[in-house]
Amino acid sequence: MNETLIVIVRSLIGFFSLFIFTRILGKQQMSQLTFFDYVLGITIGSIAATLTTDLTSRAWLHWMGLAVWFSVVLLLQLITLKSRQLAKAIDGEPVVVIMNGQIMENAMRKARFRAADLLEQLRRQGVFDLSEVEFAVLENNGQVSVLKKSEYQPVTPHDLKLPTVYKGMSTELIFDGIVIEQNLKQLNLDLAWLDEELKKQGINHPSEVFLALLNTQGNLFVDRYKDDVAKTVDISDYPGPN
């Protein structure tokens, strides 16, 4: 078989194997990426790359190695879900690096976390003055979570005892020129209503719209494929969901 064709076939095998394996593993690898997870991801990717281009050995052996590494990662995920102690042993624990406004030098030294790293992480959180920090925790993924002292925290409507209006998630009505009729039905709306609202904005057909969202206040946000400024209109006759 021609080597080019072999590489193409093996690439497809590696691609779909990785796709299936990562879908099974879920989003934990990205949302809670620890150093160990990072190393595992690189190793699995390296095996897949070898499967694609190493023509000196059979593809089956590389695929088996890929399957074994995937199985081990999946097993570790299941173990960490069932056992908190093993989860601590595998993933480690968060480390308090600032407590009651004081830097925990010993904890930072054990975590091999430098003062320069701490200051950088604080700046990313919008903190440029250490005196504003009450607690700071070094998470397993290397990020620092910060709790500011109460006098430096932003004031909320709750603090001022002000009434607020509920704001939930907007509902997609048009995505990439296609009307999402199921969402219209859930809002007790129909295509005729949508066409009428689009015509108010000079739009003759949903195919002209890249994205249309309806928020919980009954405001329709429309973004056209053209580079016009997106428009927001009030809908006085919006009946609202059941």
C-alpha cells in the first residue's frame, strides 16, 4: 500500500480514537487541568501522533497503547469520584497562601510557589495591593482564588437593599441563519411573530441573521451577517413563557 495512503488511514484512526476517548473522559481534563492531567494529555497525544506517522511498526500496537492510557485515565477519574482520600493523593489539595491578610511562607515553600508567582496571579485577579487580600488559595490547577477584605469588595444591590430585576439566560431564536423553532414554542411564540419583529428591523428573511437572542425582559437582540451595528428593540407584546 502506498505510504501516503497508509498515513491517511492511520491518521483517521488516531483522530477518531482520540475524539471518542476524549468525549468519554468528559470535560474534567479541561475544567480541572492539574499538572498530572496535563502530562497525561501530552502522553496520549504523543501516542496518537506516533500511531499516525511511525510506519516502522504496526498501527495495532500503538492503538493498544493509546487504549491502555485512556483506560488508566478513565479508571483514575472513577476512583477520584468515589474516594476523597485517593483524590487528594492523585490531584493534591488546595493550599492557603494568604490567611487573614498574612502570607503563609511555609505553605508556599512546600508548594514550591514563588512570591513572584503569587503577585502575578493576584494581578490577574485585579489585585495590585496585598493589603486588600483576606484569603488566597492556590488551587490544584495552579490558579489562585482570592477573597478580598470586606472593605475592598464591590458594593452589591443586596448591600444597599435595592430591588433588582431577574435576569436569566437569553434564548436563541436564530443561529447561523436557521430558526430554532423549538425555542420559539417554549416561549409561546411562532414564526409569524418572529418575521414581524425582523421586518421592524428591515430584515426580510431569517437567513440574513447570524444570531438572534431573546432575553427575559423581552428584548430581542439581532446580529446580521452584514457589518451593521446590532440592534436591540423592546417588544411590548411579548407574552412570556408559561
